[in-house]
Amino acid sequence: MNQTARRTALYDEHRKLGGRMVEFGGFEMPVQYAGVLKEHDAVRKRAGLFDLSHMGQFRLSGERVAEWADTLTTNAVATMKPLQARYNLFCNERGGTHDDTIFYRLADDRWLLVVNASNAEKMWSIVSGHPGGVHAENRHGEDALVAIQGPMSVAMLQPHVDVDLASMRYYFCEQTEVEGIPAVIARTGYTGEDGFELFVDGAYASNVWNALLRAHARDGLEPCGLGARDVLRLEAGMPLYGHELTEEITPLQGGQAWAVKLSKPQFIGREALAEQTQRDEHPRIAGILMSGRAPAREGYAVFLAERRVGEIRSGSFAPSVDGGANIATALLERDAATVGTALVVEIRGARHDAHVVPLPFYKRSR
């Protein structure tokens, strides 16, 4: 373990629960507790509890936050309603992705911007370097984020809060309390299931974490690590920065064209993205289903007949897909990315059949 890795406010709780710790995004994080498959099963059937306190949290305030943010991001910010959350992307001038993020519009001209842990330093430099009359405060590693995800998340969380969770809309939030602790509760997540993310001061994170586990372990609530989270997000077709999005991979290539509002008069990367949209010749992320049991891994070459047409960006065994298929995403040339296209993935010198399937691989039942 890197001696310079930071620890979240829940580090001691992870060790008590037997979490296997790894370095991720500059923090010591649990990759698993009871095992990836058991934790995955809990989220898909009951609920799982995640520590996401490694994510970067920036508090923004001022009358011009929305106007300012709209000049930096691909998606609209000014049209957000109070207590609404919205997925967004920051791009470079070439259209490549600095990071994919979520904005939360709170009360009294206050906002919360959540960025990926691995990009927190870069994103703070970008945000603080474009002040525009906006006050920004970096709370990375100080404020905590606890997520409860799964079909039983409403029932499990409701006794601990004083708002009606069932009536909260997807991608909206409330400023309230959890176990008497001030919190922002958002109906957001990264698993493909219903669920909530709880933003609290790091000093009180263990109170929230332990209260939920004590009350609902008997109901099947499981602490979950990064391993299960990665499988869940891949099944749900959600991008992971550094894989489906990078400084070289644009939101149009990554599958986030719906979050690129070229109708906005200006934002960083707009010209490059407009040209890419018009030409429509770019490689793009596609879903891959392996025909056999061989797993596809990042960097493996993908072929259409004898022509190399791309490479794998993420791959995993998927318990929720066809009883446990091997799935992957690949960045493919346009003519190879059509659903149904037969492909070959080269794995350690051998070629294995695969084909393109729609994303997401998994959709929860409503």
C-alpha cells in the first residue's frame, strides 16, 4: 500500500468489518468484504452500503454559479431546478473529457459539485482557476459520502430520515438529516438500481454507516466494496473515467451525446464536439458480449474479420446478464459498432468470438 494514500472517515469501520483494502484514487478503499458476488447479489436483490468518501466534493456559492458553470460544461446548468441533480462533463478544447461529474443545486445560491476521486486535483485546478465571481471550497477528503443502493433502499433508509423518500424523484435531493446529522440526500447512484447517496460531514460518517448496518444487517444489507461497484456499473452501462472516458475520449465517443448541449452558445470543447457531431466518423463505445467463458480485459484488441477495429475498455463477469456472461465495453470504429456485428477479441494470442449488443447490459425492473 502506498504510504501516501489517504484514508476516508470510515477507514476504521472497513477494517473492523474485514474489508480488503487497496489504493484507489489516492485513498485506501475496501475492494471487497464478504466477496464481490455476495455483495453484487445484495445490491441487485436487497441493498448494499458503499463508502464513496474518496470522491471529490466542491462546495460552490454565489449568484453566478449556473452562468459560470455553463461556460465550462457540456450539459445545461442554468435550467436546473432547486434541489435537482444533473450529470455533466467538463471537456478540454479538443473535446476530450476532463471528468464526468454531478452538479447538485441546493438552496440559497449554494451548489455541490461531485467529481471522480482520481481527477479531484485536476478538477479543483479547473474550478478554482475560473472563479468568475463564484466562491469555491474544496471539501475533498473532509466531507463523506455514503451510498445505499438496491431495491430495498427506500425501506431501509426511511426510518433514519425525516423526509418521504418514496416521493423523491430520481436525480433530485433534499437538505435534511440522517440520524439527526445534517445531510444532503440524493436519489442518485452508480449501480443501475434504485438508491440514495448521503452527503455528511466526515466527523459523523461512522454514525450514519453503523446505524444503517446495525438496523438492517438482518434484512440483508451488506457493506460493499469497489469490486462489486465496478461490476454493477458495467452491467448498467455506466462509464468509468479512465476507461470509457479519458482526456482523449470525448462524450460523443463515450456514449454521453445526450449530455452535450450544442445549443448552448459556448463552453470549452464546443467547437470540437460540434465538428465531431457533424462528421460522425468517430470511434465509439459499444457493448460486447463474449460467446464463450473467456473474459475480455482492458487493452485487448478487437477485430472485424482480419481488421483491427478497436480495443476493450472494461470487462467483467456479469452475474445479471444471461446467468453469468462475460461482458465488456470496447472503443470501436464506427462500422464495427453496430448492434449484432460479429467480432473477435484477441486474448493471450488466441481469438474468441463476440458480438455487439445494446447498452446497458442490465436494466432493473420497475
